[in-house]
Amino acid sequence: MKTHKFQFKRNKMRGAFFLFMAPSFLGILLFVLLPFLDVFKRSFTTAVTGEFNGIQNYKTIFTNQAFVLAVKNTFRFTIVCIPLLVIVGLMIAMPLSRLKSAGMVKSLYLFPLAMPTATIVIVWKMFFYKQGFLNLFLTRLGELTGLWGEIHTDYLGSSAAFWVLVFSYVWKNTGYTVVLWLAGILGIPNEMLEAAKVDGASEWQSFFKIILPNLKGSLYTIVILSFLNSFKIYREAYLVAGAYPEQDIYLLQHLFNNWFVNLDFDKMAAAAVCVGGFLFIVIMLLQHMWDSRE
Amino acid sequence: MKKYVKGIKDDIMTFLLLLPAVFVCLPIILLVTGSVMGNGELKQYLSPVFSDGMEFISWKIVPNYPTFENYGKLLFLTPQFFVLFWNSIKMVGCILAGQLIVGVPAAWAFAVYKVKGSRLLFVLYVVLMLLPFQVTMLSSYLVLNRLGLLNTQQAVILPAVFSTFPVFLSYGGFRTIPMQLFEAARIDGAGEFTIFRKIGLPLGKSGLLSAMVLGFLEYWNMMEQPMAFLEEKALWPLSLYLPEITWAQAGYAFGASIITLIPAVFVFVWGQDYLEQGIIFSGLKE
């Protein structure tokens, strides 16, 4: 009798789960999963005739200079940006966590998140054009110190464009990261820190021995979300420099978009499978690290 | 004495943190002043940027002749601006409404019913949430093409409705409700849908609202999707149109930027608590 009742409950649970889940899952099936299978299939066929051509598309993209360049740049951008953002965020969140009046400061850091990219691009142009504010500032600084003359670097048209992107990424996402770090820091039990203080630990000691180890979970989260947001830098890159920018900031996103415009669906399919597969593996690895931590 | 010193230390710290924070918000000051400058004045300041001389850009925080002519022109003489503004509102509104209808029940299912396979499905949702638009661009195109939706606003709306990001955020909200409540309601004979409506939605609304706030800011700023799927400019959202304005119409660009910014700022100020909550939920794992 008891098992029967349990069985009934389990069936009911399953029914409810599927009912609540159905609209979302069917939509995803229709709009994401099935078409992605189609893409997978297309990655092994030619674009125009649809004939099967094995791994030819994959060979093509890996010998394609634009693809190699875009992969390299995207990697470089991620490798530079994510550690930078993580550290900047922590450097702001640490002192902020001890302030009583943290709210307003936090809002100011969060504000860029609300600014649509399109509204900000005109400002970046005013800053980074050859005759823009940054060069004006640097030139005045040079005059003042007498160390250098006028500066007319074209930040958007040279390899410095990469750093402009890094800057605007950090500018936009610092607030997000600060909020996540703060949540992590405030989640550390106060007694632990008090106890360390009583035992005579210095501030640095308690930072490295107690706070940092306790923030590992936050770190994983922040890395994943920063990565997710790093792909959106395409908006800035595209608006500031167009579809074919300076080669240091030619990202995977540009390449996908240009292939799309040129209807190079064979290459696009192969690249989507590669990038998707790669990300899938990275996410799984991160999840695994996360799980084994607990 | 010690307390006094700590007070000063706090003040210094606040100042040190506030300084970069103000710098972070500098662009908005430029936008606001630019939007109330006359075209003559703007040209004078900006001309070094688009002529190829050696002179530098200049600026005035308080314009010599403040004017609302940019706004006037925008609001009264450019009807297409309204069309684009309306496009943005319509698309964002439909996406958010759709996400509520589709995503929130799914979040509820994940949070409340632990059935076989639900964990695996959850992992799938997380992976989908993290895939960038470019990876799914071709697959979206293929299905939209087959459904005959390309170059209609539904092409932008529908795929976004099934985004898994709001599922994840709403899930965070539902997880804060103690499970015993549901058990108690079940014993009292409440059906699952009643529990969802009467307990889940009211108590878990923080996750739902944070999904809406983050979603608004994201889709108000949407560019990749309309760029790929909408050819006709009359269908575009504001976020895609703004960059088309050239330097020659700088005043117009500043004014349009500010007007685009207003709804986002409004949502930001109104929903800041939910925004922060949402960011924290986005970092939660089960």
C-alpha cells in the first residue's frame, strides 16, 4: 500500500514536471536543438549543392587565415580580459564590503550595464579618435611634464584598438563582477574573521587564508559569466570599427557575421560545431571542477 | 579616538572608491551636455575629429547657448524616430512577456520537481544559456527561414522567448522558498498549478523580476539578432539605428542617445535591487 502511494506521488511529480516544462522545452527543441542538428549535418556537406563532402569544411576553416586569426584574437581577448576584470572587481569589492555607504558607489559602478552600446559609441569615438580627448589629455600631460610632445595615435585604427575593446569591456562589466564578489564576501561567516583577528592574524593574512579560499565558488561563477559577456564586446567592436576592423580586433563574431552575410553556410556550420563543441567541453570541465570542490 | 580615526579612514576609502566610479559615469555627462548644445557649437567643438587637422577636440560642460533644438527636431520633425522607438518597445515587451509565460513555469519545474533526468536537462539549459549568439546564428536562421519568419520582428522575438537565461534567474528565486510550504499545501489538497500560482509566484517573484530587469537591459541593447534577421530598416530597433547617425548630425545623435537611454535608466533606477539580486541569482548553482 505504501509503495503504491509513493508510486502515485512519483508519477504525479513527473506529470507536473513535464507539464510545466513542456512549453519551454518544445520551443527549445524547435528553435535550437533540431536546427542545430541540421547545422551539424550541413557541416559535412557543400553549401550550394548539399552534397556530402566529409570533413572538407573542417579542413577548410582550419586552413582559413581569417578563421585562425579570429580564433587567436578571441582567445587573446578572453585571456587578457577575464583575469583583469576578476582582479579589478575584487579590488573594488574588498574595500566596498566594509563600507556602510556602499550602495551609492555600487550603483555608479553598475550604471554602465544599463547604457545601451549604441549610445556609448559616440562617446568612445570622441575619446579615442586621433584628435580625441585621450590624445588631448596625453598631449597636455606631455606639455606639463615636458617629457613628450604632441600625441596623435589613432587608437581605433591601430593595434591599440584591442586595448580600447579591453577598456570598454572592463568599463561595462565591472559593476556586475563587483556585485558577485560582494555577495561572496558578505557570505563568509563573520565569526571566522573575528576568530582569526583574536588569534592575531593580520588583515593580509586573513585575506589570503580565509577570504580568498572562501571565494572559490564566486570565482567560478564570475569567470563563467564574464566569459558569457565577453562575446557581447562584438557590439562595441562593430559599432566603432565596422565589419572589417583593424586586424587585431577581428574576432570570431566578425567572422561569423561576415560568413553569414556572404552565405558561406558550409564554413559557418563547421565553425559553429567547433566553437559550440569547444565551449561545451570548457563548461563541462568548469562544472566538474566546481562539483569536485564541494 | 580610535573610532574617530576609523571614521576618517572610512571617508578616505569612500572617496577613493567614488573617484573611479564618477569617472565610470563620465560618458553620460558628455551625452547630456552634447544633447543640449546647438549645432553650431557642436560643430565647433567636434570639427577636429572629422577634419584631418592637428587640432584637438574640445568641450564645454556647460554649453554657451543651451538649447533644446535637438530634442525638438527629434520629437516633432522626425516621425521615423517614433517608429524605431516603438519597434524597440514592442520587441522588448513581447520578448519579456513570452519569457514570463514560457520560462517561468520551466524554472518552477526545475526548482520543485526533482524527477529522473531533470538534472541532465538542467545542465543542458545551462550550456544553452552560455552559448553565444554567433554559435546558434545559423541554426536560428535555418529554422526562421523554414517558418517564413525572416525579416519580420517575430524572427527576433521568438528565439529570444526561448532563451534559458530567465529560466535560470527565476529558478534562483523559486529556490529561496522553503519546500515544506509546498508539502503543507499538498496535504491541504491544493493542486500543483494552484501551488505555483498561490505560493510560487508571490514568494518567488524576486527571481522573476530580476529576470525582467536584466532582460530589459539586455534586449533594449540588442544588436546581433536584428542585424542578422531584419533587413528592412523600418523594422529595426533603436539600438541598431543610432549608430547610423553620422558626425554631421551630431546634435541629433546626442539627443537620440539620451532618449534611448531614458527607459534603460528608468528601469535601472527602479529595479536596481532586482538587478543586483538577478546578478547574484545568475551566479547561483542549483
